[in-house]
Amino acid sequence: MDGIPWKNIEKFGDWEFFGLYPLPGAPRNFHLIAKESFRYQDCIASADAMISSSATAPAPNASSTGCPSSICPASILRIPVLHRAVSEWGHGYLLSKEDYCGLNWGSALRLIEKREKPRPYCRAGRSGAQGRLKKLIRMNKPWLIL
């Protein structure tokens, strides 16, 4: 993430950016959130969109909370199931590594503004997932979590 001209986020003047880690250059429209003060999932659910360089946690959290997201595909190409899930969900806006690092986010942000915010992918949350896992365990068949 070094070398990204974070100060240039200011060109997206209609957007306010929030993050858990400080950005070099301190753009005016960037606000640092103390990780200890908020659950990550709550931050995602409160946002109109999420842009992340990683997909292992943000992509599932974004789809489960109904938050549109833009994700650098270079970080998820090694995880094909996540790449496919984000693409099939229809609200994951995949950016090339060059577009992500060059802050060429305008087209993705315009698409997000035009589209209706998606419904949460899985409304049942943790309790629903626990129920499905219990059901699988009771089936007395071999299973594994991918």
C-alpha cells in the first residue's frame, strides 16, 4: 500500500472516507476510526460503499451486510471462490490493481451511486449460520468448511 497517492482521495469531494488505519498525506475527506470503538461489521453496514485491497474478510462482510464494495481483484485471484462470489453477487465492483493503486475509483463510485443499495445477502447472520451448521452436523455425513 506504500506509494499510493492517498492525498488524491480529495478528488472525490462528494464522498467521505473512513478507515481503520492512518493514511499518509492525510486527505481532508478521510477520517480515522479507532478499531477498539466499533465492530468492523458495524462500520461496513453503516457505509454506502467499501473499497478494500483485501477480500478475505471485507467481501463476505460487505455482501452479508448489504454494503456495495469495490475490491482489488489481484488480492482475490488466489481465492477463486471469493472472486466468483463477489462477481455473482452483482454488487462487487472489481478493480484492477492499477486502478486501485492509482485511485481510479470514479467509475465504480458512480455505479454505486446509481444503484440501489443491495439487500443483505444473508439476513440470518450468526444465528442463521449456526443453525445451518447444526443441521449439517446432525446429518451424520462427512463435511468440511471451505
